[in-house]
Amino acid sequence: MNAGIYGLIGALIFLVAGLFEVAMFRRLIYPTLRRRHETAKLTASQGADPSRFLYIVQLQSLVILPIIGFMLGDRIKSFLG
């Protein structure tokens, strides 16, 4: 197999991990952040909008993690061969 194939496999593995991370963030953390933000808006003590956190998590999980996986994919070849 070519070293590029290992990079794509690494990117795919990290993409799956990133999708899992986004799903867990949306399911477990985002509703709490949204609820706190809405409560803070009522008391005029607004903090950061939770959609910013969601954007950061999505960027990190769906863009940065697969790039890291692609770069680390060549190291899989060194472990196997």
C-alpha cells in the first residue's frame, strides 16, 4: 500500500472521532450552555453565545482533527512495516 493510503485511513479515523465528539457536545454540553445563556439574557448578564463554542468544536473536530490524522497516517506505516 502507498503511504498516501495510510494518510487517508488516518484522516478517516480521526474524522469519525471528530463526528463522535461533535455528537457528544451537541447532546450533552450544548443544551446546558444554551439554557444558561438564555437565563443570563433575562438577567442582563450575558456571557458568550453558545453557538461560538459549537463553531469552535465543529472546526476542531471536522477540519483540524482529520488534517492531524492525515499527517499521522504515515506513522502507521512505520509501525506496521
